[in-house]
Amino acid sequence: MSKSYSINDISKIIFKNIILILVLAFVGMGGLGFYAKHKQTTTYTAERSMLISHNLERVDYKNSQAMADMDMMQTYADLIQDRQVMAQARKKLPKSLQRKYSVADLQSAVDSKNRIGEVILDIHAKAGEAKDATAIVNAVAEAAKQELPKMKAGMGQVKLLSKAYTSDAKSETTPSAKKYAILGFALGALLGMVIAFVLTTFKHLIK
């Protein structure tokens, strides 16, 4: 014969289940949040831009030359990643950073992107310290200005824009402790609901 439950009994069961769910949710939140904090690393990104174009006052077909310059920007972005540019950039770094970063390290740390419809390239350098990222991006920009004309005959004039400064470097910390904490809370709550359902079913509903 199945047992009958009063409203008070049902309220107690629900309350206990809610407590179980909340406890496991907060345990999950704390656990994954702590894990993320322990694994966190911060990466700094510095940026410097350069303009590459021909003097349109000296050419007859201005529109054609402007379009040709824009079409070449992706090629220039790819050339900046070349070992020739990076080797020269490494020579421009302080001795302490030359010992710290190889040419291959610089190639991995740097990326260049062209602005669509413009004759400007944005160079980014990532490193574990803001001062390193800043020094690298400035060295690469200087090396690119020096080496690109040697690598691509007939290219336009290279003009470096504002120098990168350590204070302008952007930081990114991963993994996000907040996101992991939210995930942990959700997983803990889900586990709590499953356990609460199983316990309630076997303890009160199955005889």
C-alpha cells in the first residue's frame, strides 16, 4: 500500500532537494573556479601599424595605382612573417630579449593583418609581458620597413605609424575564472537534480 504524504511532508522533501542542489552547485562553482584560477595565464598584445603606398602625385593612373597598392597589402602582410624580416627584427631587440626569443618564437608571436580597402597593415605581437610584446612589435615594424623593399621590387613607400608603448598593450587572461565558475555551478546543479530525483524516487516513491 502506497504511503500518503501531507503537504508538510512534500515541502520537507522539496526543501531537502533544493538544499542538495544548491550545495552541489556551489561546490561545482568553487571547484571549477579554483581550477581556472590555478591554470590562468595572461597574454599581452601590442600593436603597430604601417602605411604602404606609392606617391599618387607622381603617377598618371591614380585610381589604378591605388587599387594595385590595396591588392598588394595581403602579400606584404605575408612577407612580414618571413624569416628574413624576423631575423632582422631579432637583431633590433635588446640583448636580453634576443636570448629569450628565437626567430621561430618571433614568427609565432607576430601576426599581420591588412585593413580591407586601405593601404595600412596592422602588426600584432603577443608575449607574456607587456614590455616584451611592445619591444617585439616595434622591432618587427622597423625590420619590415627595412626588408620589405628588398623582398618586393617596385613596392610603394613604407611609412611607420605611431610607435607602440607598453601602457597601450592589451591583456587577455585565460581561462576565464568567471566562465568556469558559471559552468561549475550549472554542472553541480544538474548533478544535484539527478541525485535528488534518484533519492526521492527510491526513498519515497518505489516500495
